[in-house]
Amino acid sequence: MLNNKKIVWIVAVLSAVSMIISACAPQTVTVVQTQVVTVKETQKVEVPVIQTQVVAAKSFTKPHPVLSDVKVRQAIAYCTNRNELIASVYPWLPKEEQANLFMNTNIPRVHWANENGASIVKYDFDLAKGQALLTEAGWKAATPTAIRLNAKNETLSLKFTTTNAAFRQTWAAVFEAQMKKCGVEILRLHTPSGWFFGSTTGLRRRDFELGAYAWVGQTDPAGRTLYSCTQIPVAENDWAGQNYMGWCNKAASDAINAANNTLLKEDRKKFYQAFQVEFAKDMVSLPVFQRAEGNAATKALKNFKPSPTEYYTWNSHEWELDGGRDSLVLGLTQEPASMYSLVESAAVQRVVAKLVFGNATSQVDYDYQPHQLAKLSTIESGLAKNNDVEVKEGDAVVNSDGEPTDAKGELLKLAAGMKVQNAKGEVVTVKAGDKISMKQLVVTYQWVANKWSDGTPVTKADFELGYKQDCDKKSGAVSFITCNSIQKVDFTSNTEYTVTYKPGFQAPTYFLAPIGYYPSQQVIQSEKFKGKKLGEVPPESWATLPEIAETPLGTGPFIMKKWDKAKSITLEANPNFYKGAPKIKKLTVVFIADTNQAVAQLLTGAVDALGSETLGAGNEVKLVLDAKDKIQTQIKASGTWEHIDFNLNVP
């Protein structure tokens, strides 16, 4: 029997072991062994002996002394008057329009995946509540307006890093003043965007405490690289991932991963909603506001329907003018480089491309709509199947990261050591000799019967040429990830083809047609390839063909007739458009030196419409708002949203 002193002594040793293990993690590894101690020479007791081995410290594993406390983060959110921040950069915007820019989560309120119900913690401005949370967290103020101190007499001071753009300097100054009222000292650092967004500096190296910048929202919310536990950049993983906060909430991580590995829309919505509950509760990133974007047109233009997630010319076939006019002028402050959409992706090119080529699908107001694609090829519609298939070593697959190729660009084949997603949605590491059940998408894409602007019907040969050209490595395309994810294509008619994707390809937007078409019947007139059909021209030469880059055939509502470089593009109504010839018979796109000149021409009637890529959301918008008697101005909450990230760790 041990006496009390011996028991106390053993308990003390065990307590010391516990404290050392806790204190050392994760910078040290503590090995606990035992040795035999004789007590009263008659009993033997095993007592731990501690051996601590120091190992290399991992970066960003130490909690931030202030921001690791959720109460502090929540307090900052409550103390932020976001309505005041919005008003600081959009003073000309009516209050009701300003309110539309407010966000509660990382997904805009009008988005199909947004969760804005009672389950979401909402941080409406409440200075008293924010101050109370800081007091609970141990940060006290001598007076209501003083900067707070903790028990060690340390100041509640945080570095706020963002770019030096005038826009951010404006709202950041207001934020600094708001935090001062809350008792938080903000040390603002406005850096060049090249440093803040550099590949080896700023955000990429998590060199901030509070970091303010913007993400661009999408119709498909994605988000895995931003918020998953596996996407936290540290030196040890070569700074891979965009989870710059260092936030690892298992429920949130599982939900965002599931949302990106699930194909049924209703299931995805549930996962996104579950993620947003955790995102708001933990307050690791404060959504400040969606940026505003302005679109303006003469009041005579009917059916002008700009959207934050689609180019405003998406419905140009519906446009018409009052007063019997049938000629319209659009203004752009930048000229497209080429009409070859495979190699040119600037917004101004897409604005014109919608006129010439139309839409296979559109993305109006954060959702997808079919147009030249007869309907969305979803599992729900019956046009897609997600089959279970058995895959063995050597079979072509897409890995668990959604990549069909390795770092060298070589096509992946199932091999030992590779990580793939099995049919149950689990990420597994392949072992030698494994046969793995994986998901394989087989999708049929159905198109409307259509004609080229020269009256020639679109045929199966046109789709075959689209696949051949766009997937040719010499075509000039910047990405082949979709082409490399395709196992085979069956072109079955002039309006339908079926794609069998490689096992493991589970892109949530699988229902968007991966293959378009080119006019295979077109005879080239330019000198070098004169007399040849388009399909006979080498892929690498397409970008310089006038028939492709300057005056292409299309299936959209307008025909591109003339491109007077640096001045204008002239288009005419397409009589063969599948929805009927538009009521606008002539459409001219003019190139204007700057936004001020563009607005002046809109106000004088020389230009009939300006989209957000030209008008933007600066003080010029106020000019068109003031001209409401003759100009219709539509202010939209854009997909781009400002936010403040909290870095939860220090190096």
C-alpha cells in the first residue's frame, strides 16, 4: 500500500508529463517511457520518464496571440459598420441600392447556394456588443473610447494590409476609425498590388494579420481551394492553397469538399448551406460588401437586362428601340484583340462575341440557362449518368484533385501512390494491384437545329471540327484540362453528341457543353490558304485567319460585317438566327478613348449603351444617374466582393 506522499509524488510526475506534452506540441516530439521505482523496498511502481526530442518547427502552427480568439474576431465584425463603408465608396448610390451590396456569408444573397436564414450568425453593426466581447476576451479599456489593453498591459493593435488602390484607401480609413471607437488600434499598410498578390510575397506567404482584398464570385460557388483544411499554405507544402487564414474547421471543410464532389444541385445546396453556418460562426473572413457595377442605356432601348454574372449583350436578340429606330451604337473603351475566342478572353471580346456567336448557355443572375443547347445535360434531366466502373492499374483516370495530367503534362494512369476519389466519394491512395470502383460520367449534349449566318446548317462535321481544333495542342488554347478529361466522344447527329469522361472526372458544371463548333464548309479566301476549307488549315494558323480572327461566321443574332481597327465594328441583323432576326437591324460598336468620353457620348446620344466593363462604378455613374430623364441606369451588386481575412497563425 502506498502512502499519501508517494501518491502525490507520482501524480505530480504524471501532471508534469501532461503539461510538457501540451507545451511542446507541435514544435517538439515528446517520447514517454517508463522506469521502475522502488517504493518502501517492497513495491514497484512504473513512473514515466520524459525524453523530449526537438524537431524542426512547422511554419504557421502557432496561434495568433489575438486573432486566434473567436471572440476578438466576432467583436471586430460587430464593430464594423459595413453600411458606412459602402457609403464611403458609393456616396452617389441610393440607400436602397447600397443595401443590396451587403453580404452575410461568402456567397451573395441572391445566389442559389446562399444561406441567409436563422442558422447564420449575422453581424449587423452593434458597437456595444463588440466592445462587450472584447472585454470577455480579456481586452479592457480605461475609458469607453480608449485603445484596449490585456492583463499584460499589451495594446490591442493589429496590422491591416491591403493594396494602395484609392478605392481601398477610402474604405480602409473609415474602417480604421470604426475600430478605434471599438478600442482596437489599426495600423494600416497600403502596398503595391504586385507585392500583395505576388507569387512569393504578401498573401501567398500569409504576410498579414488583417488582409483586405477581393474574390470574384461565380455561378458555381466552388470554394474548396479557399476554405478546405487541405488548402492552408505553409512553407512545408510549398505554399499550396488559398486558405490564407489558416482556418481548419472539420465540419466546414467536409461540407465544402462535399459540395465540390457532388453533382446533384439540391445536395450541393445543402452542403454549401452547412458550410456557411460554420463560416459565419467562426468569423475567419468578414465579407465587407459586393462591389457595385453600373450599366446604362438610352431609355428608348427595351429589354436591356444586364446581369452581374453575364455579359450584357447576352440577350441582344430581344433588344428593340422606341420610335421606329433600328440602328444601335454600343461604346467600349477597349478594343478586342481578336474574335478567336479560344485564345482571347477579355471582357470586351466576350461582349462582341455574344452578338456574333450567341449563347450555348447563359449565366444570368447566378444560375445557368440553356439557349443553343436545347436543355441542360444534367443527371436530373436524364441526359447524364454517373456510373460505377472498376478501374485497374494502367487505366486512364482523373485524380482526386480533378487533374487528368501530372506536373509534366503527361496523361495520368492509375498507379500505386496516386490519390483518387472512389465511387463512395472517399479519397484513397492506390496500392499496387488495386482495382478501384470509381464514378464515370457519360453525358449527352443536345443542341437546337441551327444555321450559320451564311444560311448553311450546322452539321455533325462542324462539331467534329470543334473537338479536333480546340483539343489540338497547336491550337493556341491556354488550357486542355477538359480535353484531357475526355475518354471518348460519339458524334451521333447534327444536333447531338455523347461524351464519356475518364473515371474520376466529377466537375460540378459537367452539364455545360465541352465541345462547340466551327463552319467546316467555309472556304478560305485569304491568300495563304485560298480555296481550302477551314478544316484543312493547320491548327496553329487559325489565329491569323481573317475568317476566324476578324470577320467570323457565327450563329448569333448579328453578322460581323466590318472591323475598322481602332475605330469601330459594324454588325447587321442575322436573318438566319434560330430565334428569328432581331429588330435591331444595324449595330455598331465604337471604341472610345476613356470612360469620361464614353459617358459624354452617352449623354449626348452619340452612344446608346455602355456596359459595366466600360462604365464601371466610379463617379461617372453619378452623371448618368443624374440624367434619369433620358438614361436608364442599372446598378448591380457584382460578383466581386471585398472582404477582410483574419490570419489565425503566426510563423
